[in-house]
Amino acid sequence: MTQPENARDVAPSTRPSRPVIAMFTSHWLAMVGLGLVLTAIVLWACLLPVQLRHGEDNPYVGVATIAVGAILLLGVVLAPIGLLLGRRRLARGLLGGQTAWGRLLAFLLVTTALNLVIASQATLRVAHAMESRQFCTSCHVMTPEGRAFEQGAHAGILCVDCHVGEGAIGLVKSKLQGSRQLLSVLRGSVAMPIQGAIEAGHMVPSEQTCEGCHWKAQPAAANLKLIQRYAEDEANTPKTTLLTMNVGGRLMGGIHGAHHGEGVEIRFVATDARRQEIPLVEYHNSATGESRTYVKDGVDAAALESQPRITMQCFDCHNRAAHAFQPPDQAVDRAIMLGRISASLPFVKKKAMEILKASYASSAAAATEIPAALTAAYGSEPPEVSREHAAEIAQAGEVLADIYSRNVFPELGVTWGTYPDNRGHQASPGCFRCHDDEHATASGDTITQNCFRCHYPAAVGETKPEVLQLLGVDKLLIELQKGK
């Protein structure tokens, strides 16, 4: 029997079936169209988190959304045209020897490779975004930490530099921890105020964070520390303390050398999660073989035998190195010293303290009530005071509102002193948690509270110390207060 010369001569009931795969792979337009549709879907999935975060009002997000829509529309138009042309090619028998499955495999390989490139780039951008400060502070419960971070000495680094450990394990741990925190936020079960990293047990070891920038073997270091305070009298009388801090290092003793010197290991027992109550301290020096155990007066050492020992790290003293919350008096003193609040305003320190320590319903209420309260406070003064110092009063009110907004968050349970700072011993016990002359060995040796072991005072609470003139610091303070 002779074969029909053309497929059209075959009766409809005897024509070979034309599966969709065969028609789809019979023309390049159909494959390009479907490829564009799949690519648009991948792009939209990558763009969705950005849309939810920033909204389409962002011009870049809007342009990207339009571009993805155009790619999708083009694919939807090309795909049916390609299917139609492919059907005709099948009918005319114009295809080569390559099978439909072979052509489908080639299409899938090309499309997959393209979308893998797109998805990998999006993944890199997501990973970069997840390391940004904006991402870390996007939850409202992190607002206090974010505001405190802005005024700290480490404001130029990323959150992940301190809160994510080394390698893939550190990354996975941090993301699992973040996921649990996110679930707590969604369920509304987050404790207010939120726990610090030390209290929550999530602090990354210092050797993986702090020591990446700070050299423990620093041979010698002595810092000059100026503490400028102001009295709550009419003249806001300055009280200057100037100390030479014997910071030292591993090779030269001093504060750091005593705690992290060659062979030195200090372990302690803390009875609270914040490590503020330390009843027992163990000192061991592998270089000299010396070991001592100090127990606080009135504490039963035997009762602490089963308590875990914590190895002292940088952050046990520098616990607020990046997220420091200032006490109200120190914040006001600093503002006066820097000239943000005029020292010529009568009783400004006293009035500022009264206003900052008052209760406010919310952060928004404080932002408007604090400047108004300072204006009202000077309204009771002689008219010439408020008239002559109107500009300084207005500026001081705004500065006080700013101080409050960086340290107190009524909605989140954060107030003055919520988070203790262990550097020094002014606002919190800090060094005095151990250096109190109450921690003693069995032979009676104590952890000293001698001031001169750590710093050497050149002036303490003096109004016009001569040493400031010798160093030229007095001129610097005058220029700061004038706003120069």
C-alpha cells in the first residue's frame, strides 16, 4: 500500500496524535514564551519580600515591578503564537530528527540555568540585606537597641560583626535564633523590656568578635579620661575630674593585663542571668602556677560548688560597648559640655533632670511634652530670663527630647537604668561587682578596691583645675560650649 503524499490526505480518525509537548517544542517562540513566563514568576518571587518591606511607592521597586509585568505579558503573548506555529510545523512534517523530549530537555536546561543565575543574584542581595542594620532593627522591639547603637563607638560596623559567630555554623545558629525571636514577636510573647544577648545566653565568644579588631597583647596603653559634670545650681557649676586610665595590655599589666594577661584565666559564678551578682571568683595563672579563689563575705562557698563557672570575656565588663544607654545626669552633662544645651541658662541642669525623670505615656507624648515642659519651667522665672534666652530654651527643649528618645521607650518597658553598663562604676556597680574588698580568699586576701590600681586622678570634682590649663583642655571645653 502506498503512503499518502501529504498528512492532509490521512483521514482525521487515522492522523497521528500531536501531544502538547510535541507542539510546544516544535517552535522556538513557544519555548521562549514559556521561558519568559517562568522567569517572570521567579523574578516576582524574589521581588515580593522587597515589595512587602518597602511598598511599590519606592520608585525602584515600582520600576522593577513594571519590568517583571512586561516580561510576563510578553511571554503570555509569545507562547500561544509559538504553539500555533509549532502545530503547523508538525502538520507539515518540517521537524528534524530531534525528538520532542530532547527538545524539551534542552529547553529546561537553558531555562533552569537562566533562573538559577537570577535566583542566585537575588539570594546574594537577600543575604546582604539580612546583614544590614535596617534589617536587624526592623522589628519594633529592637528600636531601643538600634537607637542606642547610633550613639555608640561601634556605630560604623554591622550588627552581624558581633552577633554572628564564625563560619557556617555561626550563621545557621544566628538565623535559627532570629527565627525563634520572630515567632515570639508574631505571637506577642516577647518579654518587655527585651533581654540583652548576655542575659539570653546568645552572646558570641569574644575571640570571634571583639578580638577581631582589638589586640589583647597590646604592649602599653594609658588613656586620659575627662569627666565633666555640672551641679544643679543656678550657675550649673562645672565639676571636672581628670583621670589617667591604666588600661595596659597582656604584656604591660594594667586593667586589661590583670584580667587577660599571659596565662591568666578568670572564672566566676553569677547568680543572675545578667551577671550582676558575682559571689565567687577563681583566678588562675598558668605562667606562674598561681591559683586563688575569692568568695564574697557572707556567702557559703560549699553551696556554690555545683554552680557553673563562667570564663571571663571582654563583654563581661564591656557589656554595653555597642548599645549604651546613658543615665539622665550623664546625658545632660554631655549635652552641656558639647554646647548643645547652653550652660548660661539658670538652673538648666536641675530643670532638665526633673523633666527627664518625669513619666510620659509614650515616646510620641514625650517628644512634644518635654520641650513644652522646659518652656513652662522658665515661664516662672523673671520675664527677662525667658525673653533673653528664648532661643537657648527652645534648643535645650529639643535636645532633652532627643536624649529621652534615645534612652527611654515607655511602650517597650525601657526606662532609665533598665540596662546596666559594667564599664567603670558610676551608673552601675560594674567593676565593684568583684572589686569591693568583700571578696576574699581563705587566707584573707581580697580583690582590691584601691583606686590607684586602675587610674591616677589629676583632678577630682574641681571647678577650675590647673591641669586643664596645662594641657590646653580648658580652651577646648570653652570652644565646645560655644558651638565651635
